[in-house]
Amino acid sequence: ICADPELMGEDTSAAAATGAASKFLLSVLPDGRLPRIAPNREGGMLFFWSEVPRLVATIEGWRLHYVVNAGTPQAENHDDAVFAADASPSELVHLVAAR
């Protein structure tokens, strides 16, 4: 997320929600299981775990989408899920912990 979303023409409320959701997701991950992180083109954040099976997650606001076995014929898409600061995305956290 850029330092000043208004200068980049982004909706500051969406950028703030994405930042808060991303920070929360990182806080509930198991120790030592942090992903690579990068902004995506749509204003969200991309999280990538390269271990097998590869796991890719995108957060936009408080919406989460992730793919297990990303980039393979066995890819499993998990459509948008809404989570909140008082309820972690438990299925994703479980997948990360199992690595």
C-alpha cells in the first residue's frame, strides 16, 4: 500500500481496510510462516507461500481469496470470504500452519 493513497488516486477507505485486514492476517499466522507480500494491481495485497503446495492469497478490504497449489493443474480456488478483526480466516491459517 502506498504511503499516500490519495496521491495515487486510490480510495483511502479501501486502502485503509486492506491495510488493516493484511496486518490482522499477519498477526494470526503461526510463527515462522510469513509469506512474501506485494501490492497487486487492483489495490489489494498479495501473499505468497512458495512451499509445496504453493499458496497464494489476495486481500482487498476485508475480502480474502486464496488458491492452494497455485499455478498447477491441481489448483483449488477458494472464493471470496469476508473476515473481520475478531474472526480469523481459520481455513487459510490452518493451511499455513500445516506446512
